[in-house]
Amino acid sequence: MQLRTCVLDILAKRRREKSCPERRNDPFKVGLAVEGGGMRGCVTAGMLKALSELGFDANCFDAAYGSSAGACNLTYYFSKQMEGVDVYANNLPDSGFISLRRFVARAGGLLDIGVLIDSIMNQDVPLDWDRVISHPTELHVLAADCLSGATRSFCSFSNERHLREALRISASPPGVGAVKPHSSVSETLTDPMVTEPVPIYSALSNGCTHVLVLTSAQTTFDSGFGGLFRNLGDAATQELLMSPTPEIREAWRRRRRGGDGFPSAFHAFGIPDREWLDQLTISPFAWAEALGALAEWGANVGVVDSESPPSRHERYVYSIAPGPHDVGSLCCEPEIIRAGVKEGYDAAMKSLLTVPSTTTLAAL
């Protein structure tokens, strides 16, 4: 039994039974973890659209975890308003959401998060906030703590204002964001891109036995001089523009060293998929770190031989990662963004369309 079968077959069974978190016929806690990545979040938005069209709505999951744009994507997924996917190409590019001129002139942040949260999600493509808040599936919006360099999670939202504030914080990059805090606690919190860009640790530590992960980062990278210079540029940006506190600066350095193991390797390659042995040859050190971190959590990687359900100490993780695309975190080209949405949509369809209509897990 492969990991893909283990995770996706449980979802297929739940879809067939039309179960929800309040009424389950299995003992598992299934989580959905969604990466953001600024405008690159359009890729995971396309994946969520595929999930929705195939009947894998939020009721199939017991909890969902979103980082940055991934959390914003989840709100439209929860409310079944998949027109929210079009926000990336139709609304954000010409909205003033991204402005290098504003940032250089010190007239505001590189990103104006208010354009997204207060204008687009409230007026242009209005989100059904009440439906999201009242949904029985747990929604966890992640943030990084600038004082400790740790990940924080917002959940159990009591009203629209609380959810808005959580999304605003989660989508505001450290040092360059335009977040306008409404409370003293938010002044120390920022985008979790530095601590947990792919919210897998949060899902596992919250008790999920199975996790479906949607990533926006490509699984193929330039290992030559182009990749080297790009990495050096990223490091300089992180050090000079995105490190408001020493703790955040150190968190960036841990990620670049691979010292956090799983998050850095997962963000780069996606874990696990059917070619993980081939990917191991790309970066043995990164994968050794990744597998070690997974083992610490009791997660299973590769192929699982037993057909028995996981014990309370076992974890199963399956990721859907896109192929090559040209969408960067600050991309403002509508056609490139639409291609990124399609890449995410196609990647998810490729994985999900082959899910059998009946489960192969006898134990279920």
C-alpha cells in the first residue's frame, strides 16, 4: 500500500459517504496543508479548485492549515466560492497590491495587504466570511513570531474581524509588508514564510494522522550557476530587507542551512511522491535531513507494506507539487499567473482523477 493510496483513499471514502467532521466513520484525523508564496499562491489556488470540482470539499478534512496566501486560498475553498481563484490574475496585478515604487519611496510596504483583505475580498470578490467561520472543519492560519522565531497558529475564529486580522498577519512578509496592526500582539507576528512556508509541522503536531499537502514551489531547480546566483540573491534579500528582528534573521539562516530539516527540503522538492528515490540523488543531504525530521514525527515515507490502519504514533503524508512554471512571488503578469493556476489545477487533477471510486483499505 503506497502513501498515495493511504491518504487519498481515505478522502475518496469520505467523499463517497458525504461525511463531515461532526460525523465520521473512520478514526483518522486528516489534514490539508496549503503553501502560499505570494503571487505563487495562484498555483495552490488552482489545486484547491481541482479538489472542489472533484467533490473533495472542506468537509473531507478534519483540519486545514494555511501559510500566507495559502490561508487566503483556503477561505474561498471553505466557502465554496472558487471564483476566488481568479483574484490572482484579474484583480491583484493592477490593484496596487504590489508596488516597488511605493516601497523605494518609503511611502508604504512592497505589498499592501489591505488591498487584498479589505478591498478585493470584501468588495470585488466578496468572501462569505460567516460561512468560513461556521464551517465544522478547523481552519488554522499560521504566522511567524518575530520575537521567538517560532510558528503561531490562529484558529477558532469568533467573528469576521478576527479572521481578517489573522489573514492580514499571515500574508504580510517580514520587513517589507504593509500590515497595519489592530492589536498589540499582531505587532510581533508576520508571514510564516520564514518558519513554516509549508504548514506540515503544524498539521502533524496538531494530531493529524494523514496529511494532503499542496505546494506551490516547483520540484525542478537549476543546480548550476543560475541557481547559485538566485540563492545568493534570496539570501541577500532575506538579510537586508526581510529580517526585522535577530530572531527572524536566525530563522532565515536555519532554513538556508537546512537546519530545520523537513521544512527546507519539503519546500524545495515536495514529500513524498513516487519519484522520491530519484530526487534523493539531487540533494542527498537535504533529503537525509528531511527523512530524519519525518522519522522524528513518526511519519512514513516511500512505500508502506502493511495494510493495517496507522497506529496513533504513525503519520502519512502525501504531497501534490506542480511542474515547471514561471510564477514568482511578485509576478504581476496575468497570463503567466493564469498558466500557474492551470499548472496547479492539472497537477492536482493528475493525482486525484486516478483515485479509485472504492477504497482499497480493507481496514476502513
